[in-house]
Amino acid sequence: MAVLAEMNKEIHATMNINQLLRILVQKAGVGVNFERCLIYLLEEDYLRCVAWIDRIKREKASIIEKRVGFRMDENAVEVLVVKMGKSIYVENTLQDKRVSPKMLRVSGTREYGVSPLIGRKSVLGVLTGDKFYSKDPILPEDMESLQLFAGHISLALENAMLYEEKEKFNKILEKTVRERTSELARAYQDISRKMTKLSSFYQMARLLNESLEQNAVLEQISTLLGSLGYDAFSVTVLQDGRAKNVFRKGLGEDDERYLDYPLPQQVPEEFWASPQVLVINDNSLIRLPPGYMEYCQKRKIQSSILTPIISNGKRIGVLRVYSPNPDAFADEQKDFFYAFGQQAGAALENAIIYQKVVDEKNHIKTISTRIEQENLYLKERIKSEFVIGRSPKMAEVMDLVQKVAPTPTTVIIYGETGTGKELIANAIHEMSPRRGRSLIKVNCAAIPEDLIESELFGHERGAFTGAYEKRIGMFELANGGTIFLDEIGDLSMKTQTKLLRVLQEQEIQRIGSKAPVRVDVRVIAATNKDLRKRIEEVKFRSDLYYRLSVFPIKLPPLRERKEDIGTLVDFFLNKYAHIKQNKMKVHPEAMNVLLKYSWPGNVRELENVIERLVIVSRNDAITLDDLPRELWNDATTNAPAKHLGEAVREYKKNIVIQTLASAGGKKSKAAEMLGLPRSNFSRLLKSLNL
Ligand SMILES: Nc1ncnc2c1ncn2[C@@H]1O[C@H](COP(=O)(O)OP(=O)(O)OP(=O)(O)O)[C@@H](O)[C@H]1O
Ligand SMILES: [Mg+2]
């Protein structure tokens, strides 16, 4: 029993199975008074001999590393003991059929005992013992103590095995914990990276939306990229189909030539094909446009990342970030840059729209100031330069003007060049309730055929090549006021059709827009052409003609209202008096020529002649010599042979007109100058139809 106590004590000193087995087998051998003992342990379906002691030959027990023992389907007492869980005493190995001959060969003993090592749940193995050397008999007490030791051995072994298992488990657990820890660390890193990304996204969105001004937005893009460590980049935007480099940083300013290429030639084909972020870490790996290669080589750019700038799902440009290092950009950055490109796109588009609104506002402002100034000037002119002419024909005209002016009726003014069509149009507007609003003048003959429509009706952005901006047409500008369509006979048939629609429906359609815009515009047209003849030539639409002819006013040529010449001459002498700081007179002889001349250029020609005369004549009065030759010739050759009475009458009339002109229209003064009593002069005027 002392041995058992000692064994128990030593058992606790170690948890190493081999060492334990050695102790166990040794102590058991001593305790049970056997000479040789063996421990077999069950390893799956093999009962392996693991330790043994031969107390006669050596003191210490040995561990058996080799695989010796029995398969569990072999015929052996040891196997039987495991299967039954009971001790067996073999009295004669030679006669006992249960004994394995293999064991017999090795041990050579005649008598031996085998006890099972019974664990908590199953049999662990067996302990055998014999008295080979002394050949003493194995007594029943020996078998009992073999069994007792076997019990203790099982306990110790099971403990050790559990311990070992626990250690193994601990190791697994530790490993798992270690793995989980690094996994967690990775996740944490990931999250913190995401957080940084998120916060830069947030910052980006906030910063980019801070300003509506394109330059400010670009500065902010630059600041953001700078804070992320990128200091060489360019921003190119597509504007009206053209690439515009709107921002560059950290790149040489020299070679601008490359930047003139259209955008698809500035970027690799692959990038243009799909709106993805493209990382170029090795310039030789990708088919780059030659311009791009040259650009990179010149700047020692080794890698770059190309990001589409996207707004409303449309590519509006490209952000290029460059690095002098190879492999500066990784695929993981693509998501970030893609989102950056979208944010930047939204901000830039906003800025571009904002700029357009500002531009348009300015455009309208410029136009309205121009119109205001023009109107002011016109008002001045109307005040000082009223329509001159007391001839019956002009009186008729002025009567019509007065009647039609207050109505919204469309008016067409016919008349040769220089007869005062524009002047009459001004008068109608000024005498109408629209006088405070704009009078927009369009010279239909002066505007190129391909521009006239957009000039009149306006266009949407991109309505045709060259339509970079939205434009408001003259009709819209004249809204509430009057539009004066001068030289209407020169409009193309196509534009005539559109004009007809406007006149009928009082609404216009900007080119490139489907939505009609209602306008309230009074139309005054003018032409020096014979519109009926143009209809015959199929150059003017007859329906437009009838539409315009609601209220025609025909201005007589000056030669048909010579009575007005004197007044007009006087009027223009006044007008140009400032040139010589003195109002000039016209010598009667010179006046006679002016009256006889046929004035193909009408009032404009007369005005020009007077202005020239005021400048060239050296004296206070304009003499015959001052007059241009063509006036003379025309005045004399054009004079047809007349009856004396008629000639005298005409002569008288001319004299009276001249005198009236010199007298500034004052009848009493003219009578005095002619040496006639006032009453005679009045009668004379009447007889001359003046
Ligand atoms: N009755 C008038 N009284 C004063 N000035 C006149 C008169 N008629 C014409 N004028 C002047 O003659 C010039 C030419 O007139 P206006 O431009 O109105 O002619 P128009 O018929 O429009 O000529 P065109 O067909 O060549 O355009 C202007 O300077 C205008 O002020
Ligand atoms: Mg005119």
C-alpha cells in the first residue's frame, strides 16, 4: 500500500503521459510483486504496448516507441480483457487457446495475468504481469493487486489524457482567439478606413456644395485632393462638345498644345469606352493615345488615375490625378474616386448652370439697357425731329398714322428709300399706348438668312451647331411693345411662314423648343419693294401679304410733294446749324434747283445734301455754285416743255415756297420779303394750292 501512496504522489508531479507511464509501470511492477509488467493502451482498433518494466534485468521502466501489440480482431487474451472489461488469469499459456502465439514467442512465460485499465467511459487498455524468472505461482491476491493498480493507473492516465486534451483545446482556443483578434483588428482597420472615407466624402459634399461659382468649386476640388495627398492633377470638362481644361495643378504650364485635342483623344480608349475609373500604373501596359504618352513622358508621370466626372448620369469631364511614382494608385481607390467624380460633377454642373443663368441675366440686362438707350434717343429724336410735311399727301399720311397708332393693328408702310418709313414707324409707336415699352427694330435684309429665325424667335441651347447658349429672340424682347420689321420683302419664304404663324397666333416657338411662348407684340412692317410683284415671282407669300395689308400706309416720294421741300430744307438747316454755329440761308437760285430736282433718294438724300452744303459753303448763304453738279443737270434736263401760263405758275410757286422757307414758315414775313400786302399773299397761296 505504501507503493500505491508513493505512486499517487508521483503521479501528480507530472502530466507528461510517457513519463507517467514509466512511473506507473515501474511502481505497479513493484507493488504487485510481479517481475515483468506491460501497459497496453487502446488506440482506435489497435492495442499498443507502450511501456514495460523488467525488474530483474533493470531498475527503470522503458517506453516503447515502436508499434507493437494486437489488432482488436486478433486472438489474444489482452484483446479479450479490453472487450470484456475483466481481468483474466492465464495458468498455462501453452494450453490456453486465448493466448496469442505472438505474445508467447516474445515473452516465453507460462503463467500471467491481465487486468483492464478502465476509464470513466471506456476501457483504456490493459496492464499485464508475470513472474518469468522465479516462476513463482501467481496467487489470487496477486491478481487482486494487479487489478487495484490497474484502477489507479487508469485514473492517472485518464487525468493526464484529459489534461493533454485540455492543453490541446487551450491551444486551439488560443489560436482561435488570436485569429479572431487579428480578424477584429482588420475589421476595425477597415471600419476606420471607411470612416475616414466617409468623413472625407462628407467633407467633400459639404465643401463642394458650398459655392456656386465654378472657380470656387475647382479650388475646393483642389483643396480636397491636396488633403488626400495628391498634388498633381487636372480637371477637364466638356462644354458644348468641346473639352475645356478648367483646372490644372502641379503640372508644367509649358506644353498647352496637347490640351487642344478633343477629349476622346486625350484619354485612353479604354477609359472613353466605359465611364469607369481607370488606374494606369504602367504606361506600357495600356494602349495610350500618342498625345497622352508624350504628355506623361514630358512630365515624368509614371502613374495616373482617371476618374469620370459625372453629373446626372452623364459624363461631363475627367479628373486626372498624376504621380511621378510607379504604382501610386491601387484598385481599392477606384470606388472612392468614382464617388468623388460624381460629387465633383454635381458641383461643377451646378456651377456651370449658375454661370449660364448669370450670363443670360447679363445678356438680357445689356439688351435692355441698349433698348432703353435707343428708346431714349428715339424719344429725343421724335421730340425734335417730328415728321415734316404739310403737303396734302403727307397730311393724308399723318391722318392715317393718328388713326391707327392707338390700336394694336398690324401696319405695313410702303415707300421708296428715304421717304421716312422708319420715322413713321417710330411715330406710330410713340403715339400708341405702348410708347413706354420697347420698340425693337429688325432689318430683315441685313441679317444672314441662316440666322434670321433665331434672331426673331430665339433658340434653345444646342438647337443647332453653334447654338452654345439659349437665346431670346426679338419677338420675346418686344413683348408688350412693338416690333418693326424693316425690309420685310427680303424675308425668305421659310421665315415668312413662321412669321405668318406669329401674326395669326400671337405666339412664338424658340428653335429647338416644343413649347410655344405667348407674346403680345404690335407688328409694324416696312418695305420699299413691290410686294405684289414679289408674289408673282413666288418670292412672297400671298397669305402673309394679306395678313400684313390690314392697314397699309403709302409714303409718297418727295418729288410728288415738292411743297414740302422748302419746309424740309429749313428744318435741316436748323438741324445742322450747330456745325457753323449759325443757321444758313439758301440763295433763291439754289433753292430753285433744289425744288426742281427729282430726289430719287427722297428725304434722306435731301438731308444729306443740306448737311454737305452747310459744311462746304463758305458764306452765310448756300449759292448755286455750292450745289453738286448732278442736281443741276437733273433739274434742267428733267424740265419738260410747258405752257407759259403753267411755267409762270410753277415759277411763282417756287418763289413763294423758297421765300416761305427763308421766312421760317412765317407768312407775314414772307409777304413782306416779296413786297406784297398780307391779304394778297394769302390769296396767292390759295391759288397756288399752298
Ligand atoms: N417727313 C420727314 N420729316 C423729317 N425728317 C424726315 C422725314 N422723312 C424722312 N426724314 C429723315 O430722312 C431720313 C430717312 O428716313 P427713314 O430712315 O425713315 O426712311 P426710310 O423710308 O426708312 O428709308 P429706307 O427705305 O432707305 O430705309 C431720316 O434721317 C429721317 O429722319
Ligand atoms: Mg428704313
